[in-house]
Amino acid sequence: MNRKLGALTLGAAIMVAAQGWLVPAVDALPKRFSLAWDPAYAKECGTCHMAYPPQLLTSAGWQRVMGHLDDHFGDSAQLDDATRQKLTTFLVNNSADTAQNEISQQVVASIRPGQVPERITAVPYIAGLHATMLDPRWGGDPRPKTLAECGVCHYRVDSGDFTERRFSVTDKAFRGGSR
């Protein structure tokens, strides 16, 4: 592992551990998401943005997202009732709270009781790990415009793998040197 990425990973791990989000025995779980894709989901959602793995959000979060398609983050993504229900069922059945992989377990553990993030980027575990990505002080490369651009850093998202990444920060910026 290169030093720059190692330092960022260590810093993120410390931040995550400090929040108490670590789940016991996650090392025994697979890191990749299963690619149980519904063709309708890929078509309806993947046309406008990346068809995010359902395992990145809880079932309550997906129900909230699918219940407000008339205002889908500023756009209308309305579907006929049958398609909306089919996609909602797919997302809920494959959500973080049903998945058996390390990232999904961390997603669920990071959410406080009663909290229902409806954006993947608002899930505390994901937001915590990615807090430095958009901060120019860290000198990160590459530089995504938003955290929703997963493929900029995670170059194997199409295979369900979010562990492989190509993001680094400069040692000088990480250690608090001049920027």
C-alpha cells in the first residue's frame, strides 16, 4: 500500500473507531457486494446516475427515497406504480440491513436508532470515511466534484468492489504542512 493511501486509511479507521461504528467480526464477511441486479433498476435508475448498490442504504432509507420520487433530490423521477413497487421491493430486499458483507454491516452500525438517511452520502459511516475527499486542503487526487461520483476513486464499482481505489493525499497536507 502506498504511504499516502495508508495514512488516509489509518486516519479514516481512527475516525470510524472513535465513533464506535466498528462491528465485531466484520473481517469474516466479504468486502464486495453481490451483484444481484434487477434489470429494471439498472434501466430506471442507472440512466440518470450510477445504479448504486442497494447494500449501501437501509431498507427504511430506500423506502423513503422511493416514496419521494416526485422530488428526487431536486428532480422528478416519477415512475408508474407497478415499476416503483417492483424497484422498492428489490431495494428493500437487498438493502444494507439484509446484506452479509462488511461495508453493509458498517453502514447499519453507524446509523443511530430512529435515524433514516435517504442519501448514501449521508450515512455516517460513508460520510466519515469520505470526509476528506472534497476538502482541497488534503491535496487529494483524483478530485471528485461530489461524493456521489463513486467511480472517480473506486474504479471497480461496476463489479461491486468499493475496496479498490485510487485516491491519495499528499504526505505534507496529511501531516498539517502548508498547502
